[in-house]
Amino acid sequence: MVYWYGEEEKKARHSNIRFINGYFPQAELHEIPKMDHAELVMLYPQEFYRYVKEFLNLEYSSVK
């Protein structure tokens, strides 16, 4: 599991991040530089797609 959040929304997501860390200690937290909430997916869909493909390839390779 990966929890992505924008660097500029980190303060607003503090409780979410704490929850994820507490209930899913195996989760990987990934801060997207210079992004606010949903900015990556809404304004930079190609970049978002790159992140998704990278995540899926890593997950798939670890299943083999």
C-alpha cells in the first residue's frame, strides 16, 4: 500500500498520515513535491499515470 500526498497539503493531511502509520505500518508514504491536494491527478494526469505504472510494476514484480 502506498499513501500519496502533496508536499503542500502535508499539514492538512497530518491526521490521515498518522492514521495510516498506525493502522498500516507496512504502508509506504510518498510525498509528491510542490503539489497540493489532488493537484497531481487533476493537473498532471500523465505524471500521475507514471506514478501508478511505477507502483503497479513494483507490486507485480514482488508477487512473482
